[in-house]
Amino acid sequence: MASKRASKSLPATRHVVSINDLSDTDIETIFDTAKNYLKQLPDRHYSYRIGRSTDVASNHVLASLFYEPSTRTRLSFESAMIRLGGQIITSADPATSSAAKGESLADTVRVIANYADIMVIRHPRDGAARLAAEYSPIPVINGGDGSHEHPTQTLCDLFTLKQKNKRLKNLKVAISGDLKGSRTIHSFVYALARFGATIVPMPAKGMELPAHVDQRLREEFRCHMVTVPKDSGEDASIDALYVTPDEPHQQSLFSGPEIERDVGRDLGMLEKKVDALYVTRFQKERWADKDQEYPRIDRKFLNEPKYSDASVMHPLPRVGELDVAFDSDRRAVYFEQAAYGVPIRMALISLLLGLKNKSLHRFAGGFEPGKQIVYDQPRSLGLCCTNSNCIVHDPMEAQSVRNKFIIVQSSGTPRLRCVYCEREIERFVVASRKNKWYATDTASLLPTTDQGLKETVLFADEADAQAAGYHSRRAAADPRPAQRAGGAKP
Ligand code: NCD
């Protein structure tokens, strides 16, 4: 997504907060650029490792702003910038930055933007990176925000699959572990769906994909669910696969024609061997109950014939869920996957900065998102995001955030998607600020233009609307119930 710079003469700044801020062409461009860097700056012994440096970024500074622990993401971003010939500044411990004094992220970002040309941010709150992007005149890259997204990890994941000669179309990728709390998985499944892979969810008990991610895969990315028959020999925890349409992907916020199902292809996907298994750790820091049952992947598990050709992936760190005895197996690709963090992030930094290098590709088109209708009211007014870990609920950001929702129309009944954390709200009431009425018929009363939305306030329910001094529209149109309520004689 792009944000406007303060001065009209400057181009819009491009940010990468979600994997969906990158078009399919952008992603291909990043991969081509990363491949070029691997070729131009090779390591003598390992084909996946950058072994030399260039000076294309010699006039540029990268700021890494990390409010949560990190090894791979921060150090590979910093290594990438140094390999490009640039400089880095780091704030990796919130206890030693002004955050400890209570400074808001919105203020910190505006300050850092004067010290650096690009920044990568990691934060425990969902949606923090989008807030940072709203306030930043320099490109912001999301290095992981709560359990929301981790788009650059997905770039490493997809690139690894490509380097292993796996075309994403028709690929079957199984995903194991904490599908609810892992931000790497959320970015990854969107990308897999966009590029035509089939996703096999293998969640730990109670750790299924969040409802909003599942709904988006089915509605916006047009995945359909193929039920796994009980006698199929599949793992008992797998109920259904997400099969992506066998046609060029068209992401849509609005409902479109039903895609005809190819039953033969669906059956083929059920029988097909797994091409990649993506293992993740239990995201302990995001769960109240820290002592839950969790699947462990070991050699015995991977000896099953359906995994005989599967690349075994992991964003790392691992903490026991993937047996180290498997490391020497030819299918283990996780350390290579981590190594690609450097060329991939070199590519992303140089493309976002528009570095001048003859052999470099360029981002085509831009990040301009399709037209979205956004409801935007002050934080103190009406409905607020229902995700308690969303950045809008961070007391330090109270003055910087607003109640902002994209109106999603994909299922016919409008839903609200928080601009920051992308969680969705299905039930709400619409109120007119001017007329002081509210109504529950959101499908017909929600304005469809930004202009109309200015006059609108949304509430969680009728009780909240009434508490704020609004009256039911029906009651306003027909005075009788109101009179009765006011004690008029029958
Ligand atoms: C992941 C993260 O931080 O989300 N790590 C990474 O960046 N490679 C995965 C994790 O912490 O489990």
C-alpha cells in the first residue's frame, strides 16, 4: 500500500505491510532481483549464500526498529543492507528506547524517518506496521506484527520453493502447528492461494486458521474446500483442503461469478503427494494457556510415502516441534530458507529505494491498491476493532489511531475489516450523525462512497447506539413506539 508524502512534488511512498501489498508481478520482480544478487555476489561454496558486497546503497541508511525478539529477520535485513553497501541503525530493545518513557510508535516513526531512508519494524501488536506506515514518509517494511503478518518471511518461503524447482501452481503444501498465532502462516497462505497452490491445514488442537483468514481464502482468493473422505488415508486431523482455482488469480473485495469446480482436479489434489511441509512452533507468547498439546514432526512421521518428495520448511526458530535428527535429510531445507533472507531482503530494499543499478529490475506499476471504501472516524466515536491485541487498543497509541475499517462486500452482507490488523466484524449497526438515528439493516443503509461515510457512525449494537444518544430509525419514522416509550396514554 502507498501513503502520500507531505510535499506534493514527492512520489507516494511504498510500504510492505501485508503480502497483499505486493502484486504477483512485484513478487516475481523481487525473485528475479534476488537471483541476480546471488549470481553477481556469489559465495564460493554455497549457492544459496551471498558471499560478497556491492555499493549500490552507499548513500542510504536502514533503520531496524524491533519491539520483539528477533534473530533472522533483523540480522538478515541488516546483513542485506550492509551487503548493498548501505549503513544501518538499530533499536532492538524497547527497554532502551523512548518507548520505555511512553513515546508512541507514531512519534518514534516520524523521528526515525529523519535518520534513515527505509525502515523495518517488528511489534507485538497486530496492525502496528500499518500504523507506522501511516505516519512514515519513508518505506516501512513489516518484520512481523503480532499474529497478523510477516510478508518478507513469505518471500523467503516462496523463493525457497522456486529454488527447489517447485512451480507453485498445483503444488500441495501442508502447514503444521499453530495456524492461529503464526503470522508467517497468514502471509504464506494468502500467497499460496494467489499463486495456485493447494493448502493442507494441519493445525494443532484448537489452533486452526483464524476465521477471518479462512473467510478471505474462500471468498477473496476463491479457494474452495475439498472435504477429505474418512477412508482416504489422510491424517485424522485434516478435514478439508483449500484448493485454489485453476485460472489466473483475481483477488476481489466484491462478489464475482462463481468459479466452476473441476472435480477431477479436486480428486487429484486429494491423492497427490505433499510437495512441501511447513512446520511452525507454538507461539507461546500469544497464548494465555502456555501448556498445550503440540504436534512433533520427526523422521517416523516423514517416512510416510506421501512425504517422500516433500521439502520440509520452517521459518525458525524451532523449539522441539521438528526433530534435529531430520537435519541431514535431503528434504530438510529450513537453513537454506533462512539463508535466502539476505538476497530476498537485498532485492526488496533496492526495489523500494529505487536504487540505480543497471542490472536491477524495477517495480512495475506501483502498489496503488484497488479502490476501497474506508470508514474513518475518531477513536472515541462508535465501533472500535474487536481484536484486543490490535494496535488501536494500545494505550500509548490512543491519540494516533482512528476507528478505520474497509467495507468488504464479498458475501453480499457488508463486513468491516480493520485497516490495521485486518480482523473482521460481521454484526454492527449503522447510524446517521445528522439525523441521530440508527438501523440494523447494514446491507441497504451503509453508504457506498467515502463522502457518504463521513456522516455515518457505526456501533457494535443497538445498546451502544442508544447509549450514545441515537434512536432507532424505525421509531423515528413511526412516532408511535417512541411516544409509548415516552409514557403516552394508550
Ligand atoms: C518467525 C516470526 O518471528 O514470526 N520468525 C522469523 O521471523 N523467521 C517465526 C516464529 O517466531 O515462530
